[in-house]
Amino acid sequence: MIKKCLFPAAGYGTRFLPATKSMPKEMMPVVNKPLIEYGVEEAIQAGMDGMCIVTGRGKHSIMDHFDMNYELENQIRGTNKEELLVDVRDIMDRANFTYIRQREMKGLGHAILTGRELVGDEAFAVVLADDLCVNQDKGVLAQMAELYKQFRCSIVAVQEVPEDETHKYGVISGEMIKDDIFRVDDMVEKPEPGKAPSNLAIIGRYILTPDIFDIIEKTNPGKGGEIQITDALLQQAKTGCVLAYKFKGHRFDCGSVEGYIEATNYCYENLYKKNSQKVELDKKSTHRS
């Protein structure tokens, strides 16, 4: 049903300076893979094969990552290092990548609008790569894609956060229509302390219907003088339907140092280490046979 996933990746990543002075925040490694690769894997698991990336100045390494590196690959061909590229090669075989540059940083809503030419007139997903989501059974986007098949409207992923942290997020309120699914009736971007409509915070996973582009075009700058996707979604909720889904899985805010360290530790223990042990067992089994 949904074949394209949009990755807004033009931001400066100022919370990680000086590391992001010359390296895109989306390329910061969690163990042995950059953040954006985890997002692409999640989109592929959800059945999407069109990766639409909104880039900015100094982001060439994202394009290079999802492309051939003939010199490197020739250097390691035939060695045990070659298997380290298996996952990213598989991604390159299974997905198509298109890019467009956002010339000015005018907010997430503007970044999504910039990707309109890549997405076209169809429903699409949005992934913010610095929100790393992990669920070993079914990824967050796969969960949301199943909901879209049923409801055919825009969907935002939400999680409960402490009340003293609601000012960091877009926050929704709404009526629960089913377990973990809410029909949105209000949505506020980074509310003032004590004024949040709930403790359900929007995280970096969306499924949007194509009419959102026309709504964003008519949306005035909001919080911080930026065009907020939250404001556009609230308008969409008032005239149609927007759902919020309390997803299953772990989410790490890799835009913060604390969240990035938590994600690295979790992925090392639960993904990288277990996968390495499985590879070793497979090698021993092959050797015995």
C-alpha cells in the first residue's frame, strides 16, 4: 500500500557539535551502522522500496553510503571483511534512492513539503533518523502501515513521556478508539510547561496522506518561526481524520547524547552481539558439515 518513505535529513545536528561540523547527524554510527541505515531497514521491513531523502549542504556522505565504493570493495574482495558490507549491499538491491536539497531550514513541515516532487500524489511514510526505533518482532513503520490499510488516514506515532518533558515534543490529545489508537482532536508543538494537552508525545514516525502537502503550503510559520508539521496535521485533523498510535518497541532519542549512548548500548547487546554470535555458530556448523 505505501511504497515510499521520506527522510528529512537537511538539519545541522547542532546538539552534537563539534562531531556534526563536517559529518551529517544521520551518518553518526550506532555500533557499526549509521542512524539513517537503521531507518531505511525499518522502511524496507514495512514493504517500502522508495527512499526519498531531503538533504542539505554538506550531506554528500549520505548519498555515498548507499552507493558503490569500487576502490574499497576491490580492496577487501575475497577477505573476511567483505561480509561486513552484506547488509548495506542488500539495502541497495532492494530499494531505490532519490534525493532533493532543502535550500533553507524552515522547519519539519517545510522539509516534508520539499520532498513533494519525490513522493508524488500518494500516501507515504516519514522517518526522522535520529529517532531510532527498535522492535525485534515488527518495526514501528510496519505496525503503522498495517493500521493505514484499515483506516486510510494520516497516522503519527506517539509515546508517553514524563510531564516535565512534554515541552520538547509535539503533543496530542484525543479519544481512544481502540487499544493504543487515538483519534486526534488537538495537537500542540512544544507546549509551555504545564500546558500540554496530555503526555502523549509525537516521535519521528509518520504516515501521511498526500493532501498534507496542500495544507502545509497554507500553514503559517509557528513555534520558533518555522513551518511545523504539527500545525498542518492539526488542520488535517479538524477537516478529516488523524490518528495517533502508541507503538510497540523501544525508541531512542539519538539527537541527545544520553539517548545516543543508550541506543548504542542497547543495539550492541541486543542486535550486534547476538547477530555476531549467530554468524559464528553458522560458520562452525558449516565447517563441521
